[in-house]
Amino acid sequence: MLRRVYALLLSFACPLIAADYLFPIRDGRKFGFIDSTGKVVVTPTYDAVGELAGDRIRVTSGSKSGYIDLNGKLVIEPKYDTANDFKDGRAVVRTESSYALIDAAGALIAELPFRPLGEFHQGLLRVQVAGKPTKYGFIDKTGKLVIPAQFMPAGEVPDDPANLNFGGQDRNWAYFDRTGKILITISMGEHLNPALSFSNGRLRVKEGLVWGYKDATGEWAIPPKYNEAEDFKEGFARLQDGVKWVVIDTRGKHQPEEKPKKIFRTEPYSEGLAVATENGLFGWIDERGKPNAPFRKYDEAHKYSNGLARVKVDDTYGYVDKSGNLKIPNQYIGARDFDHGLAFVQTREGIAYINTEGKTIWKGGNR
């Protein structure tokens, strides 16, 4: 039960203030929303709800879906058999077997005579066009097919413009820009090897017996001369120069060899700190590797959000502040990270939302 409710927690990508954020609640099998003060904005009447995107939240009544705004007002009537969350001011909806593109007011932008996949990235959406074989292309926000269906398969357009997308074409991997121009072509080989992806604006490419990296123009950013190479991660990559392994940055400049670390970071940075482990203990380190507090024995430790990190101690959850002090005691049998000032928790009595002071601002029963 708790997992199903977790899946409906909202995860906003746009920088909204807490008063503009709606949190899902449940009464029996119906869903509604509260604001950050615990006030019920939408009485639980919907059978399912989606995530906030573009000031719209997808809601479902029976088998039909529509959208509400941040005031809880129904702005697009539930009339679609399926409806995706908004992205870049557009949402893909389906009625029976027909797909369409609508704007945030519900106005029809375009009928789509092909199957849309995923969501918009850099203004492009991947689509599947029927045929023998079926192929993939990309439409823009007007619904126009701006990159013809020529790939099988094709990846989603990366959000970082420094990275190229890729698609399969005649037993080759073709890397192309947002106009569809192919800038790099790499053979899949006899075993139809999977495509390598751009990372940090660099693509690992083998030429003959050696490896190098190309950039999004298709040119060599780091010439091929290495016996082995790894993909870039957070601006750095390991490769084998002769018999020695070295670390380089995206310019190809060698970095000082690091001494073995006892502390290992396990997650990306959040609010300037990252979860790390040392000899079976958990803690958080800054970008210089300095702990913010002594490492301790936690069952689980998670990222900082709204100044607090969720931890599990003795099979129950609580929250520590950035000094490592347990600000909200471990008392919950289930919990999520804070988001826009509230966290979803579960006690033996039921489900609830708490604020960063640990005060319960909304409580529901066991369902």
C-alpha cells in the first residue's frame, strides 16, 4: 500500500515556492491534494493522479484523464483514454487509437498519425512510424515530423545540447544533432554491439586498436591513442595510456593520481553534500571530501533535501540536520525525503505529511 502511495508523490522540476505546490492525499481509493499548510485544496475524488508539470496535474476519473491547475480547478475535462504529463507546454493524449498533441489550455495542436514515445527533450519528441520495419523519427512542438523516420531503434534526445542523440541505420550507429544531421557513424560490428552514449559532451570511440573521444561536432576532442578508455562521469574519465591507467578531464588534460580513499561516495551531491560510506558507516561529504559530521551506523542514509536527510535507525526512519544531529526522531515505519517543505511518512496509525520541524500537518488513516 505504502509503495503505491509513494509512486504518486509529486516530483516538481520547475522552481515553485511551497505555497504553489500540491501534495497528493488519499481517502480510501480516492485521491486529492493539500497545500503546504495541510489545507485540503482538492477533496479526494479522483481515481489516480499524476505529477505536476507546467502548472498542470493529470487526474483520472474512472477510465478518463484530464488536468487540474495549482488551484485545484479542473482546466481540461477528463475525456482522454490516456494522457501524459505536460513537458515544454505540450502533452500527448490518446482517444481510442488516435494520438494528439495539446497545449496547457487543452487546445488541439496537432493530430499525430504515429505513436509518440517518451516526452519532449530540447523541443523534440521521439515517435514510432508504422512500416515494415517500423522506424523512429522526431516531431517538434507543432507536431511536425522534423527528423524523418529513418532509425531503428533510436534513443531519446539528450537534455544536454553538448551530447548527440543516436539511432540505428544500416547496421551502423548514427549520431545526429537536433536537425537530424548525422555527424558520427560507427559500425555495430558483427555482433551488433549496443550504442555508446555521449557523456559530458564526449563520445568514446575506437579507431583501429586505440580509443579516443569525439565531441558533438563529430571532431576528435581527444585524439585516439589509448589502449583502453571509460566513459566520462562528472567531468572525468579513466583510460590506459600505455600500460598505466590515468585520469583525464574533458580537455584531455591528465589529472593528479588520487590516493586510494577509505571514504566512498555512493550518491550524487545534493545541497552540497553526498552520501558516503567508510568501514560500514554512513555519512555525508562535501565536494572536497570533508565529512559534515562523524560517520555513524545507520541502516540507511539518503540525500539532503530541504536541509534534512532521511535515515533509518533500528528499523525506523527519522531525519538528521546538516550537523548530523537527529532533528526528527526515528519513529516512522515508512518515510520519503522532504520535498517543498513536507515529507510523506507512515506510522502504525496511518499515513501523514510532516514539516521540517517534525510537526504533522495532515494525517490519514490506515488504508
